[in-house]
Amino acid sequence: MDELTQTFAIAVNGIGVEAAAGMSVAAALLRAGIPCRTSVSGEPRGPLCGMGICFDCAATVDGEPLSRTCQVVCVPGMEIATQ
Amino acid sequence: MTRVLVVGAGPAGMAAAAVAAESGCAVTLLDENPATGGQIWRGADADAPHQSAHGYEFAKWSRRLTASGAEFCPGSTVVDHPAPFVLRVERAGHWLDLSFERLILATGARERFLPFPGWTLPGIMGAGGLQALVKAGLPIAGKRVVVAGSGPLLLAVAAALARKGAKIEGIFEQASWPRLTRFGLTLAGHPLKLLEAARYRLQTRAAPYKPGWWVTRAIGRDRLQSVVVTNGHAIREIACDYLACGFHLVPNLELPQLLGCRIEAGYVAANEAQQTSVAGVYCAGEPTGIGGLDKALVEGQIAGLIAAGHLGQAAQFKPTQQKLRHFARQLDAAFAPRSELRTLAAADTVVCRCEDVTRAALEHCVTGRAARLHTRCGMGPCQGRICGPATEFLFGWSVPGVRPPLYPARISTLAARPESEAASPGPTQIGASIP
């Protein structure tokens, strides 16, 4: 995988995922190949619009459900649960 | 002091807020995003303007906005219009009511998405969508990217990604060469736009630019592996890591609709003074016609001046405003989706991504409203923002009216009465400090 600088870890479903300063949660998940959510019929989904409109990147961020992860910046120790 | 509320901190909203505040109004500028700039200036750094396209223009307006004394409230989502001259906003888990005497709507635009088999695979995003993710830290160097769909944004995105080291495998513009040529001729009156297009093409010269080509299918199991493109005769499959695909732009009309602004031919009806059909409510930028940065800045300045009562000063912008509105209509005509795109979605292709409603389920419905009631199409968290423009194109369904809340909101936000002083942090007058 590509090299990041100034990295730290966020927890996604309890597993460490690499993130960097200023990176959105959606970008970190997409980079790691982790779907943001599973659709109502069971399909894996990732970000689509990148600007907070589509909710396809929605996940639980630090206990807040239905967070648009493209609008949330990663901070060290953040806990994400995909939906 | 006239209390002016501006919704949307892209170019139109920044210009409107700065000009109104310079003219002596008490201005509050709201945006959902953490920073000003909107989509076009997303991630731009006012202290390093050379690093982004249009960076100098952003730096100029950013400084002017700060100096104007307008208050900027980031991370603020408008969810309702609970009483006349009041908007309800959710911010950091709390709600607040903002009152205004004049309201300027600068809600911008989003990409139009059209369904094709495989379009829900992770790795497929809007063209602007992928660019926004790259600006938000997604590494793109060395990645194979196919850019497809329609509109001037494709070339701009391809150029931006190429500058970041992406390997652009091709740019597939569904509009035909004859259409693009006609459009190109009309650009003679806009030499700077022609120059900008030429610069973007130069930056993407390593990749083929294919007018009259479109994506028919995306292939992959759990994420994108390749896309199939066609010009109606030849078919090619291209392996890639990402597909950036959007079909020009559609305006964000939800808040204007909620306020009762009249919509004409898909846009907010606004006169020369940017006045909508609702007294005290103005609209500027993409919601009145997709015309890009220049139109947004001109209309934003007009709206700001008119809201402040400076009718004479606003008149100087009229010739440019009319020229740019005409340009917006030409853009729509040039990049209108071709009819072949209606046939891409198969029976089992998802059309509504929130509720996984397939094309087959929608074929039985007569109206968008019937589809909502029978299939839940458009009833998920995005509230039809993505599938609405798609079903309008596929089936000719008009966009249904909007109801509050405009976005998923907390029960406490929805239940609070406009007059309530008890709820935290309570109604706030514009101009007062917001926690």
C-alpha cells in the first residue's frame, strides 16, 4: 500500500486501521478496502458522493450512529463501527 | 442592522456574506462542512493559494469574508423551517433556531448519478466525489482511474487527479463530438473558460479523451475491478482501481422548496436581483442554474448587495449575470444525458441505494409518489437526493415536494417548539455569539 506520513491508528470494528492527520474516516476506510456499511440487501458499500449527500458512507463514529464518514476527520483512538 | 442569514459557504455564499457584511448588515454564514469554500474550493488553503486550482480566488474571498465581520458557523445543518423567518439548525448534537430578516440561499449543487449494473460497488464514486475524497486524504498516486459521465467537471477532476499521480485510464464523456463542438463555439464569448479547458486537457494528455462514450457496466465482487465502456458500436473493458463517474450537476433544491420558493424548469426561479418568489429570500449560484464559479460569485455579490438595500451598486453586475445565466443554459443543453443511458440499468440493478429498490420494482409504479409508498424508493437517509434525479431521467417522475426534516435529525431537534427557551442551547438571534 501507499506510504502515509504522520500516521496513527483508528479502530474499525475493533481492528486497527492506519489513518493520517486531516484524513476523513471515509478515505481511511476506502484506502483499507473496508466497506463503510452493508446495504439492506447485504451489498458492501463505500462512499459515493464524497460531500455528505448520499449517506452511503454512513457508519457509527464514537457511538454516533449514521455519521457521514466523508465529513468526519480521523483522530487518534477514534472508534468506528460499520453498519 | 439588517439580520442576514446565508446558507452555504461556497463561492456564492462567501461572496454574498462578505458583501452584505461590508454593507453594514449583521451576517451569519452557515455550512455543513468544517470549512468555507464549498465543493469547488474544498481543501483550498488561503495561505497557500498556488497549491490548488482557483486558489488565488479562494484566498481573495476568504480574506474579504474574514475582514467583513460576517460570522461563520461550520458544521451546521439546516433541518427545518419551524416558523416564518426562522431556520432550525443542528450543530454538534444540539439544535438552535436562527432568525433572519433576509435569507440568502447558496445551497450549491450535487452530481447527477445514473444507475448501471455494478454501480453500487465500492470504488465507484462521483467524479467530484473521488476528488473530494482525495482532498480528504485518500492516496491516489499510482492508482488506475477511469473518469466517465458528463460535464466540464470530468476534465477538471481528471487533471487534478493526474497532478496527484493517478494513472488516468481514460475520460469518457457521454456527450457527442458534434454537441461538444457546438458548445465549444459558444465558448468564444468566454475565452478564459476555453483556456481553462485547454489547460486541463494538457494536464491529462496522457489519457484518451473520448466524447460519445459511456460506461455500461462495472465488474467486481466486493469492490471494483473493471468497467465496460461503449460508443454504441465498439465495446472495451478497462481494469481500474476507481471509477469516477457523474453526469453533470443538479441543484440542491430541498431548502428552497421547503421555504416555498417557486421552481422553474428544475431551478429556483430568481429575478435579476436574485429575489425568489418568497419575500426576503434570495438565491445565488448553482440552484438558479448550473454555471460554475463565475456565476456563483456574481450572483452572490448581487444577492448580498440587494439584501443590504444597495440596489444601485448591484446593477453594475447585470450584464455579466445575464451572460453567465445564458452560459448555464448552454451547459445544460451540451451535457444533457443521452437516451441510451436510460437503458443501462437492468431489472435487478439497484436504483435507490438507501433502500436497495431495483429497477424491476419501480417499473410498475406510475409516479414518484407511488414508488415511495409501494417500494420505499427515496425514503432512506438521503431522502431521494441520489435516486430522485435518476428516476426523473429514467421514468420522467417529477421531484416530489420536500418535508422537514431535510436531513435525519434528533428527536429533540424535531420536537422542540420554536419559542422554547428550555432546549439547549435555545433560540439564538443572528449576531449573538453561537457556542
